[in-house]
Amino acid sequence: MSFIHVGMIKTASTYLQSVWLKDEQYALAFSGAGKVVQYIRQSTLRGDFDANYPMNIELDKQPIADNNVIISSEGFSAAYLTAIEERPVRTMMGNAAEILGTLNKETDNVLICVRSPVAWMKSVHAQFINEGQYGNWDRFFAYKEQFLKDALDLEYMLSCYEKFFNNVVVMPFEYLKQDEPGFWEALSSHFDVPRPKVQVEVQNESLKGARLRLLSSLNRVSYVLRSGLSESCVSDGQEIDFLIKNDANYSKWVHRRFCQYASEESLLEACNLLGVQSEDASFNSVSITREMADWVEDKFIKSIEKRVSDQDLIENYRAELLKAVID
């Protein structure tokens, strides 16, 4: 096995996995690691996690001789997002490191990708809406501040993996974005793996601007409808329960796909119906407290600074963070 890639979330994991899956030099376990991720999530919630639980990891494609095996899932770093209530993210991350640590005789290498904390938080807010929730940045931050702290606690994440692995590498997402050949060269050097021979084109399904705001409004409409039904007094409660469950499971996908693929004309019509403004720069703009900024500096940026010798990048992270502080 070459290395284990554990995220973070929103750091181009889908693109990396697509390259590793398509390039014949590699054998990827992404879908094949799903059962382990699910076990970590569920057992953490139940409180019966066992690090000796059978791994049951399968490769997503049949390897060729001497192939380089990579286990990859951002679910190992932070697997909870959509739920409003807080979940034990730190415990889950520690459990993930412990169960993956049973593989340390097969590899000593772990990859953790990072990015500007402000860009990361903005992207996570968009993902929150993509997963069926609603609201501007301020609402998101009010509900998910602890999640953001837990997921950005790189100091803790590194301490978990460094208990079991001697070569835990931190790679900034910006390197991949700005100089992809240089990113792969660095990865090859860190883990003694070949540089990919292929490039892939992954459609970016991230929503921005009016499309993201419209999706938030559509999700909110569904939430209001479900809440109203659940509070209503009707004779056929079974039907209401079915409708609420069905809407919760499927309406968010109708909303999301509409916002992704609808024509500009259809988008404008929907925006007019729901009163979604054509411009609203504040909706997805990150604004944080001084306390949150200090936390990110202490737990995230300083941990990167110890492992990435690129002071310009680190200072850019700091400048963006300070600019987001609302005193």
C-alpha cells in the first residue's frame, strides 16, 4: 500500500480520487472504503467503536502487477455536516485514525490536504445548503461553529494519525490548483509513488451566486412545509409521516438539480417567485469572531506552518482570516 488519504473535506478529494481511479498505475479504494467510514460514523454515535472491527476494504478496480494502492476518503477527517445538532466529530476523527492505524504495517504514509481556512469555511457553508439545509453565512455559523472548530482542529487530527504513522504529510489544495504538475511531483517525492499519466475533467457542481441563494430558499420552503405538516392535527397521521419522510429524502435533490441545470430563464422565474435577490454579496461571505480567528490560527494555521515551508502561503491564509474578523 502506498498511502492513506484522509481529506480534509472540500479540498479536491473528488478530483484526486478520479485521477487515482483512472490512472492504471494506481489501485484506489474509495467506494471500497465506504463500509469502514459508515462503521466509524455509526459506532461513534452508538458508543461501541472497536478498532479491531474487520476493515473490509475493497479496491474500486482490479489492480495490475505492482500497482500502487491508495485508500482515500474525506469521511475519515470529518463526516458530519448536514445535521443541525452537533455530532462527536473529534471522537470520530480519533476513531478513524485508530482503526486505520491497524494498517501501519502495510504503509507508514498518510496524506492530509488543507486549504485557506476562509475559502474552506465558505465552501462548507455552500455544501451545507447543497445537502438540504438553508440560510446565509450568519445562520450557518450560529449553528455550526463547533463543527467548524472541530473540523479545523488540524493539530488534533495530526496528533491522532502521528500516533500510528511516521510520515503524515500536509499538502495545500492551492498547490494543486495553481501548479498541478508541481503538486504531483511533491506527492511523488513524499510517498515514492509515480506521477499520474492521465488528467481528468471533473465537472464542478459547486453552486454560487443566485443559484446557491435560490437553493437555500427552496430548501427553506420544504422545511416550512414539513414543519407545518408535522404540527397539523389530521386524522391520517400515517400519511403525513410518509409525506414528511419522502419530502425530506427527495425534495432536496429536485431543488439541487434544478439549481445546477436550469436555464437562466427558469432560474430568473424561480428567483422572482421566491424573492431571491439578483445580488447579495453578504449571503456567502465569511465573517467570524475574534475568538474563532484565534482558534483557527492556533489549531490550524500554526500546524500547517510547522510542516509546509511556504511562508507566503501561510501569510495569505492569515491575511484572509484577519479580513474576515468582525469586531
